[in-house]
Amino acid sequence: MPGLIERYMDRLPFEPGDPIITLDEGSTPLVQAPRLSERVGAEVWLKLEGANPTGSFKDRGMTCAVSAAVRDGARAVICASTGNTAAALAAYAARAGIRGVVIVPEGKIAMGKLAQALMHGAQVVALQGNFDRALELVRKVAARHPIALVNSVNDFRIEGQKTAAYEIAEALGDLDALCIPVGNAGNITAYWRGFREVGLSPRMFGFQAAGAAPLVHGSPVAAPETVASAIRIGNPARWEQAMDAMTSSRGGVDAVSDEQILDAYRFLARDEGVFCEPASAASVAGLLAHGAGGAQRVVCVLTGHGLKDPDTALASVGGVIPCAPELDMIERVIVGQGLS
Ligand code: AN7
């Protein structure tokens, strides 16, 4: 499939002939989740955004933000990031042949994301502070220098990300509820915009990690903490729009503990064959813990791939079984576990 700007140009702020920086993002799988459906007593679908080129939904926003920046003559792009935006920025900046700069909280981004940003040649600044401080600082840098800010405060990001709602509408026709993790609150804003544009109003249920749940508390969190590093955010930039999406759709926002997140993370991997990153599992943890208002047909957005964060995966499961290179030793190990 072509990238999403080409697919949806009539509904995006681009014209034929504009420069398009793309990796053929979007068109991600929407798969049924039979075991999860059974557990919650509803028809549950998973939108696998980890199948995007850099492994997260950020590619949808980044193709638009970087294409628009190039159209405006930008030679450099910058963002603050908990990791996935940094990886996407780095890839699309490389594709565009412009400079990429990312500011990330030192020691708090998953290994895969760091490897991506560095491999794609972005300048990676490890801030001795959290994401919220990084976002404050990049806003100031972008105001003072000719460098385009591509965090989701940039509306082109929202425009690109709304296309995931189009794809769900095309695949299902209609749905009763959407469950989605909320960090900086750009994605829930984007889905709501996309659904409204195609005439749908599913109930929007946003889920935050309990240690980083400003929308649930109704006030910013100064020192957010969670195993789901992607959503370790205490003062979301799209606060009002996210609340509007949840209120006007008769949805809501709730918190899930790290334990609930990790349980859902393992359940998806072991029982549905879907490996997402911990932040993504917050959508399913939320559905399991809080329900979705009695909805019949529910879509959970799995925002990023599990391979992004191998450290958390390995810390969440049992280890390997060492074995001498002999047939009888292998048999003892695997037949001992029962084969038939
Ligand atoms: C996997 O990369 O904020 O509510 O800087 O990586 O739109 O912020 C990532 C966010 C959910 C939350 N799931 O989305 C960043 C960043 C994953 C994420 C979110 C993020 P928003």
C-alpha cells in the first residue's frame, strides 16, 4: 500500500505535487482477539500500530510533520520524546535528508528506541530531567532557531495520526468503543478527529499509568513514574482536547497499575500471539480492569511493538533452559515437560 498521505490526500493538508517523505506507513493490521473477547464478553479487535515502519503509530504523524517541514524549507527537525517519537523523527529526517535532533529523558527510554534514533543519525540529547521538562525546552529552542518542532503540538502530527481512525472505520464500518493509552494525549485527540470526520462517535476510553495519570487526577504530576516508559508524562500538551474527546464521546479516563499493565502485556503475547510494548498494553489493561461501558464491539490500540523494549520483556518472563548438546539431554528437558 502507498503511504497515508497518498492514500488520504483529499482529507489531509497536502496537495498533489507537494514533497512527500514516506516509508509507506499506515495500513496496519486490525486483528480479532478471541481470548481477550472471551474474557471481557465483547468483540475485541487489536489495531497493531507496531506494524508501522519504525514500530509505532508515530510514523503516521511523522510522515505529515516532516513532509510539511520540508515543504516549508526546514533543514532540521526537533522533538522531545519518551522514545518512539524520537525513533520516528530520526527515520523520517534521514529519509528527507535533513538534520534530526531529539531530546530524551536520560536513562528512561527503551533500548530499541535509542538504537533506532542513533542508527538513523539523529543527534540524541539525554536530558537530566523528564519528558515534560524536555518538551518545555524544545518549544523554546524552536521559537528561537530555524528548526521545526514536530511534537504532537504540531497539528500535522494529529492530521497524520487521525488516519488510523479512518482505517478502523473502513475495516469495521462501526464500533462502540476505543481503548487507547494516553501520554501526551496527541493520539486520542487524533483518533477522535478522524472518527468525527467519518461520522462515527465511539466511546473513547483513555488509560494512563497510575504513576503518571494527570488526566485522572485532574492536575499535573511533577515526578511521573511507570514501567511503561513511553507514557511517563506528567503534563500532557493536548490535555483539553483529550478531555473533550472522552467527555463528548461519553467515554472516560482511568488509571492502570504497572502490575495490571504487565499482566496485560504478558497475556497479549502468550494468549493472542501479539507482542506490544508495555505502554500499549495499558489499553488492554484498562479494558480488563475498568471495562468499556458495556460496549459490544471494542478496538484496543496497540501503539508500539514489543521489540522496542527487550529489557522489560526479559524481566517479565522466565529464563531460557541451558542444555548440553546431546540428544538425551534435550529429550530429558522437553519430554520432561510433556509433549503430547
Ligand atoms: C507506545 O514518543 O510521547 O498520548 O515522545 O510511545 O499521543 O502521547 C510516546 C507516546 C502511547 C502515548 N503508546 O501517546 C513520545 C511519546 C506508545 C507511545 C503513547 C506513546 P500520546
